[in-house]
Amino acid sequence: MLDHIVLATPDIAATSEWLADHTGVVASEGGPHVGRGTRNRLCSFGDTYLEIIGPDPSQPDPGEPRSFGIDDLTDARVVTWCARQHDLAAVVAAGAGVGLGYTAPVAMRREAPGVTLDWHLSLPTGDTEGGILPFFIDWGTSVHPSASAAPGLRVATIYGSHPDPERVQQLLSALGETMNVIEGESARLVVELAGPTGQVMLP
């Protein structure tokens, strides 16, 4: 089940402005990922959301690479998606069964306006096939971020493009997820969003 789509960027403010110009939706402030050197802004799709994530200039250098290859980005890029699951240990085991590595669940926390969010992540340790294979999240008892994120966007299109779509769909199925994957020259995640003033294909 889709939890959120990740749009990574070297400049959150510029990417948020670009999105607003194309869709009419201004992303709301999420908050910092303390110790990881990143922060985010969010747009709700209802019970799922878009995460715009990039460097947090108010934090010191984290001393390790930031998530999603942010340190190497020169422009915004849709990098992956996150699937919502409540039994992350089962996901890790399912992935191992088809040769996919996922980390043991990692506890995370973010101070958002008026609320503290706690969750667990299981992250891929190998190839994500261009971002088509997701990472996984369990929000536990935390309020879901989509409840307070800026409304107005919807996912018009989401699919994978891959040289071997059948194999990737089989891997998704083993993880308990589904996505349309078509044949293409390169492995990538394709996302188009629609807002009150227009539609935009994420870079």
C-alpha cells in the first residue's frame, strides 16, 4: 500500500516553489530529521502524501551521506516510494526469500509542528530497480503525516519503467505490493501529480 512518494532535492524551497507554480499547491512544513541532516515539506493526497526532502541548513553535517543520494543531487528527482506495512519483520523475511536485502526495522522520530512523530523503517540494502522497489514504514500509533499536510494534490499517474518488467513485478508481489511496470530502456519510477491549477510530471 502506498504510504508516500519521495521527491529528493538539493533545495527544498526552490522545489516547493516549482511544485506550487505547476499545481497551485504550496507544500506545508514537515520538520527536521535530527542528526540526519535533512528536513521535509509535505503535500497530502488524502491518506498518502508527497515528501519533498532535502538538506537542512540548520543542522550540522551529519558525518555520513544523507538519505536518497541527496548529497549528490544537482536537481530535484523522484527517487522512490514508501509502502505502509505493519509487520516489517515479515517484509524483511519475504524480501530475503527472493534475494532482496532489507534492514531490520529502524526507529525514527521527527518533531513536526505541534506533534512528535515516531515510526519504524525497513530500508533496502541493494538495488531498488530505479526506485520501483519501495522501502517500508510502520507508523505504529503516530498520527499519519497526511492528516496535517497541505491538501489539494492527487496522484494522476504512478508506474515503473524497466527493461525486465515481469521480473520486477514478481519481486513486488513477493513483498506484498503491486505496481504497473512497463517495458522501458531504463529502470525508473514515473509519477505525475495533479493540483487545482495543473498537472506536472515529477523529474
